[in-house]
Amino acid sequence: MGHSLKILGRASSINVRKVLWTCHELGIDYVREDWGIGFKPTQSAEFLALNPNAQVPVLIDDHGVLWESNTICRYLVNLYQRHDLLPFDPAPRARVEQWMDWQAVELNRAWGDAFTALVRNNPDGLDAEAIAAAVQVWNDKMGLLEQQLIRTNAYVAGDEFTLADIPIGLSVHRWQMTPMERPAYPAVAAYYQRLSSHPGFQTFALDGHN
């Protein structure tokens, strides 16, 4: 399938890397432009005309413009009809999508304060007690993932790798790489090792990213 594709966003962004990893799984060629922190500003009129939220990534292709990383990933998988990554049948599809939405809404929020203070070195007025509380919130959410992985004993939505494992896998890597106290979650650790054999994970998570 011929498909002209451009991705706007810096490769260090976890949300951009969701899209890049998805493209890797699909074997899609693309052109990427650096936008965001340290690069072209997303507050510019040029960028805001594409995404009024001033956030990366933005996808531009033959069908128009899209933003929101999980939506872009779903769109690409649907476009290429990769039902192994996002099932066609409603029930298994919903199980994949619920974990993608959980990552974006619940897990993404949980790491905000801790990651900003401990990795970006910008505590923004947080004292040691507040940082410890933020770390606990993050670890509690990861505890929910631990329970799910105990149930599946494989990947986040079941026995096979799916689209849900892209945002969740990148999030687990961020959690592993942040300098903080973490509970011993054996199922998460086994999942991390399982993902480490995937070329996409090696490229877009293990290759120096957080």
C-alpha cells in the first residue's frame, strides 16, 4: 500500500515513540520532523494550525492531519488492517483499547510529578515528602499492571503482543529507568524481559530513551 506519511515531534517524546514503534511494527516508511522542546516550537502559528493543543505528535498523510498519539496508532493499525495488533471483533478489541486508554489517562497522570522532579530535575516546589508521595502514586498504578500481568502471564491484553503493549511497554521502561524506590513486581519484570526481545522495543525504548 503506497502511503505518504510525515510525523511531527521530537524522538525523545514518549508519545512520539508510540507512533514510531507502531510504524516499525507495520513496516511503514515515514519522514519525521523535530518539533517540541529544544526544536521548532509547538506554540507557533504553523504548528497550532495542525494541532491547537500544541502537543506532539502530529501525523500528516494522504488522508489529512491527526493528533493524539493513541488515536494515531489505532488509525495506522486499522489502515493497514493489522488485526493481530488490534482485533476486529469487539470484545478482544475493547480489551486492547482499555489498556491503551488506561495508559493515557491513569498511568500517564500518575508519573507526572515524580518524573518531572526526579528525571527532568524540576521539582517545581515539591519537597522530599511530596516527591515520595508522587512516587507512591506511580508505584500503586504499576501495581494494577502487575495484577493484570499475573492474570495473563504474557502480554497486557492476553497471550499475544498487541497494540496495547506499545504504550504500556514504553511506560514500563520509563518506570524502570527513573531513579526511585520501586516495589518488586515479578510479573512486570518478566514482561519487561519479554518485550526486550522485540526489535521495536529495543529501538524505541532501550536505545537511550526514557
